[in-house]
Amino acid sequence: MAENVDEFRNLMDIVAKLRAPDGCPWDREQTHQSLRATFMQECYEVLEALDSEDMVALCEELGDLMLHIVLQAQIAAEAGEFSIEDSLCSISTKLIFRHPHVFGSTEVGSAEEVTYNWVQLKQAEKGTDESMLAGVPKEMPALGYSQEIQGRVARVGFDWEDDEGVIDKLAEEVDELRRTESHQRQAEEFGDLLFTLANIARRWDVDLEAALRGANQRFYRRFAHMEEACRKRGVNIGDLSFDEQNALWEEAKRGVGD
């Protein structure tokens, strides 16, 4: 344990040195806002490592993410806003408060009951005047945001009784999309369609962001296979007819699979 603490302190010292007057010019120029884009990129790289189940990559990417966390805290400490100790104290206090079944006398019988209690305790922290959806970051990817807000309202009973009701709603949204003519209405109906798909994914315990990332990766691999096949045959993929491209696609599906 002591070695782990020393490693964390070592990282903090390195970051502080990088931000010092005689440190790195690039690190010294960084602000909370300037790091936003690369912070998000590091989060996605962690997700990519998780999707591929590459534990070596996950270990490295978590380190990169930790660097961003420590750097943000260092910038805040220099400005007198807060310290990393404040952040650690905050999350420790929050975890203890929201786990009374572990750190207190509350008894629970299932993970679902834990989730329900978590929502109630979180709402108590924020007060009754604030929407239970207010805590969901609006800058989340839209599909993930959709699943999260639908999941939150489902915890208080605002949900379909069974899957068939949502499937019927999906068919209804598809029909409305087909009958819509104006571009603005098409965009709205498309949003409703995606929203309903997100609800189905939530009910089936499918991470919609991960599912779409998987579909994107399969498409990438298959199309790259098509391009390689064209190079070997000395043809330009853009010169092929759609039927020829489609036949090549089916060949790629057999060649690279899922």
C-alpha cells in the first residue's frame, strides 16, 4: 500500500514540476478549458481498451487518464480553487454516505435495491427542488445521455410495462419518419426514433454507445478488407457498380466475420 501511495505522490510531484516556472512550456500554458478535448480523447481511449479487453492497453490508458486528473487538480491548486486532497475527500465522503448498507446499519436484499437507495440519497443531497435529471452531464454523447435519463426515470416507475410496448412505439416512430416530408420534421422524427432505440437498448441491458462503436469497428474492418481485395485485383473500388461493391462486401463479411 505504501508503494502505491508513493507512486501517486510521485505523479503529483512530476506534474507540479512540469507546471513550475522552470518546467515545461507546454504544460505551464495549459488551463482547465484547454485540456478538455484531450481529456475526452483519453476517456475514449480507455473505452477502446475496455471494448477490446486489452488489459495491457487499459493499464496504460488509465495512467494517461490519471495524468489528466492530476493535472487538472494541480491547475486548480495553483489558482487556489481546490486541491486534489479536496477531490479525494469529496468522493470518499460521497461513497460512505451513499453506501449505508456497507458503512451503516441499512439492510438491502439486492443490487436493484442498492440502486434505488442510491437515487434517493443522491436526490436528498441535491434537494427536492432540482430535477433528478439535472445531474446528467449535457455534454455526454447523445446516445449515452438518452440511455441515462431514461434509466433514471425508470427507477421511479416511469417506464413501459413490457418490451412489446416499446417495440410498438419503435414501429410507430418508423412509420412517422416515413410519412414526414419537411427536413425539420424528419430530423425531429429521427431523434424520436433514436430515443426509442436507446430505450430498448436500456431495457435489454445493451450499452448503446458500445454497441455502435462495435458496429463502426466491424464496418471499418470489412471495408478495409474490400479495399485490400481491390488492390490485389488491380481495380478501383470507386469504379465498381453498387452490385459489385455489395458482392465484395459479402465477401468481406465472410473473410473477417464479426
